[in-house]
Amino acid sequence: MLVDSKMDLGNGKEEIMLRRSMLFLKRDYRLDEVLEMLDKTSKRIQQVFEESKKTAVKQTTTYEQVLSSKKASEAQKVRALIGKAFELDRLERLSSHLSLLYTLQIFAFKVKVLEIEVSNIKEKIAKSGILDKHLEIEGIKKNIASLKILVEAQYESLKEIREKQNQDLRYIF
């Protein structure tokens, strides 16, 4: 629900609630962008991983053939061993990155769900009037505090007046 910012809202409570909801919408929009970016990135990494896996299987087979060949020199076998280890390490890193991306996606989605739940709870609280009652109670507390200050000031004034009257009466007698 978007409201024109020039619209007269009546009282300050509605304006505060509107500003809070607009800020929430902005945050919600950013989270949607993050979820979309994570989805695109994980799909791209998944595709790269699948392609690398196919290439690694072919390369690993070639390296295994070189390693098992009796005609290959020691230098060729060492290169094949290092190449095989490099391919497997690259696959492991891609797999790790993909796993982290999926974990981030799950986390971001859970945050999104929590934001929606908090928004629903805030909406229910606003509809139930609890927030208005709380604001009214806070206003009453402020008024009581102001009245206390006034009563204390009046008491001090009366006390000073009595003292001055007592001093004036002594002067007369």
C-alpha cells in the first residue's frame, strides 16, 4: 500500500507508521535484489561446475592413462599427477563455492520469511490498537510527570509564602 507523500495524514501516528512501512518496503526491495543476485550467481556457478566436471573427468582419464603407462617418463607422470590434483582441487573449490552460495540463499530466504512475519505481527499490533493504547499511556505518563513537577513547584512556592508570612508576623509583633 503506497500513499502519496503530499497527502494530509491527519495525525503524527499515521505518518510515523507510513514512514516505517516505506522504509520496510525499501529494505524488502534490497533483499529481493540480493535473493535474485544469489540465484543468478548460483545458477552460473552450477553451470560452470557441471562443465568443469565433464572436462575434469576427461582430463582425469587422460592423466590416469599417463600414470599407468609404462612408456611415460617420470617427468610426464609427475606432470600428470600434478594436473590431476589441480583438476580435482578446482572441482572441490567450485563445489565449495556452490555450497556456500546455496547456504547464503537459504539464509537470505529465511531472513525474508522473518521480515514478512515481523511485518505481519506489526500489522496485527497496529490493527488491534495496542500501539495506540501504548502511545496514549506514554502520553498520560508524560502528563503525570509534568503535573508532578508543577505540584512540587507549587508546594515550594507555598512553603516560601508561609515562611515569608511567618517572618512578616514576627516583624509586626
